[in-house]
Amino acid sequence: MVELNDGLLLIAKEAKSVEELQSLAEENGYTLSYDDASHYFQVLNPSEGDISDDELEAVAGGCNDGSCNANCGVLSAGNK
């Protein structure tokens, strides 16, 4: 496995995909296999796991039960 130096690590943190990480490495004189690039990408961009439906609802906002005006502070059409 190719070892990333500090300079390449700073560049690698900017990669948005495994393929982009491979390209950045190549531009800096390194050859990373897809498996190595995938490993480094996961290390640099750890995933905490999927968001639950309850967590998604808590951050998404909005409502469908007719209480949005009272609970969300949104003006109804008649109160403009």
C-alpha cells in the first residue's frame, strides 16, 4: 500500500470521490490502485452510517398535519 505523505494528505482530503483521489495522487507522482484509493478515501471521509427516518424528519422541517402555521411559524395564505 502506498503511504501518503503530509503534503499529499492535505490534497487528498479535498477529493470528492475515490476516482478523484486516484487522479490527484497521479498528478503528484503516485499510483494508487482502486482498492488503496478506496481505503484512503474511507479513512479521510469516515461515514457515521445511515440517518434514521426520525433523524431525517427532525432536520427536514415542514409538516403535513395542518399544524404547520401554529408550529412552524409559517403564515397562512389569509395572514399575508
